[in-house]
Amino acid sequence: MAVRLLPYIKDQFTPAVVDQISGVLNESSANTLKAINGALPILLGGLTRRVQASGGASTMVSSLDKGDYSRTPFDVSQVIDSTQSITEATTADAGFIDQIFGDKLTRTTELLSVYSGAKPQSVRTILGLAGSVLMGILGRQEQEKGLTADSLKTLLLGQATEFRQALPTGLDGISSLLGFDELVTPAGPQTQVQGADNFSGTPVNPNIPKSTDGDRRQENVRWLRWAMIAIAVLVLALLIQKCGENENSIDGVSTDSTSRVEPNAVEDTSAATKQSVQDAHGQTDDSTASGPLGIRDSSDTKK
């Protein structure tokens, strides 16, 4: 079974955490706990209904891809020390919550407030805390492991019935408002996302399974990385080879390292060479001298 999102987040709201949140929000622990128990299935059910809509999953994944999760908490307990830390956490996820509920957020908050006895602002903060953690879980998976629209949709629909059944009695108004009657897990064989054992993951790495597209994307990144390394090694080898070539100290021209370098100023004037030139051309002196070719140095030829 894939990671069960509802208990995964609910377990973070321990009695100590609930008491601490109650103190910061100036609410009773009983009202805070009631608001939490209603907010969690509402949040997850609302997200599931969002991805069920046409293009909803792609929109959510695109939004997650643009997020900055460097300050997003892994656990609710990390951001409940003060009103300021809670405000910073819930502000970061404002866009995420707005995308889930749209224009129904205000009415959802009011109904949950009436049900729990907590102030509407307190209810909104509780939704924000849970939403911040959920956004961090999904956002990091999207950016690091290739969570796609299809795998997000399959993950949530695989637990849709659980979200609907976890909604406390007394919140029928929210159920109707958000269309929770449509939260039904499809029948059929388990998919890769629903069937993988992920619950051994940690808050840092919940190990939500990658889709095939995600695997391919990571493989492409790895292939490109190795290709760039190979190109860099080739360029470096060519540079080393170029630097190792011999150069003529007179002309600065690269030459064959197996050959003897001879400056242009050196001329072979040996007797054998002169005789070879005379046999071939009839002279050994400057060919630009006056007179017919072969008899320009008549004194030498008569000898």
C-alpha cells in the first residue's frame, strides 16, 4: 500500500503539539483537536477533488514544480513555537490552499469553525499548517523524484474513500459543498503508485513512488550529465596533445617530433650536394644570374 497520507499527517498532531497550537492560537485544546480532526480529511479530500477536475492534476504539479521548499516544514512541530513562525509557515502555503479550495475556502472555514467551536482564523491557521506539510511532501517529491500529474492523481484516488469516510459527522455541509460524494477509490488492480510499499519512508523522504515518466526524466538527466563529462574529457585531452607538440624555435611552427628541426637559415653546401645540383641543372650558383641556363658559369664548366 502506498503511503497513507491521512495518518501520515495526523500522527504529527500529537497531544503535546495540539496543546502548543492551542496556546499560540488562544483556543481550548478540545476545540483545536476537533478542528484538526475535521481539517485533515477536508484538506486531502479537497485536493483529491481538485485533481479529479479536468486539468487539475497538471495545474497542481506545475504549481508544485515552481515552489521553494527550503523553509517548508517537514513536521508541524517545527513551526509552532510562536505566532510568527506559524504565520510564516501558513503564508508560504497560501497559494497551495487557494488552489485546492478556490472560492469555497471562506465557506469551508466558516463551517469548520461552527463545527469545532474554534475561531475562523484559528481554523484557517490549522488548515494552513497541515497544508504546508502536505505541500512540502508532494513538492519535494515532484522536484526530486519526478512526481507527475498521473502519479499524483493515482496516489490520491487510491485513498479517496478513506478521506471521505474520515470526515467527522456534523460536517455534511462541507461534504456537499466540496462534492465529497465523488470521493470513491476506483475498483480494479493496484497500480504502481497504490501498490508500492512506501511507508518505511521518512518525513524528509516519504518515498512516494515515481511514475514511468519520472524515471525517464531522471535517466535523461543522468545521460546528459555523463555526456557532458565525456565531452569535457575529450576537450581536455585535445588541449594536452596540442600543448605537447614540438615547435620550431626559429619559426614557431609545430613539426613532427620524430624529425630534426632545421632553421631556414641553414643551407647544405656540401660537395656532394653541389655536384647533384650541377648534374641536374648544369650549375650550382644562383639561378638568377645572367646567361643561358647551364652556361651561366662558363668558367666552371670549362674546367
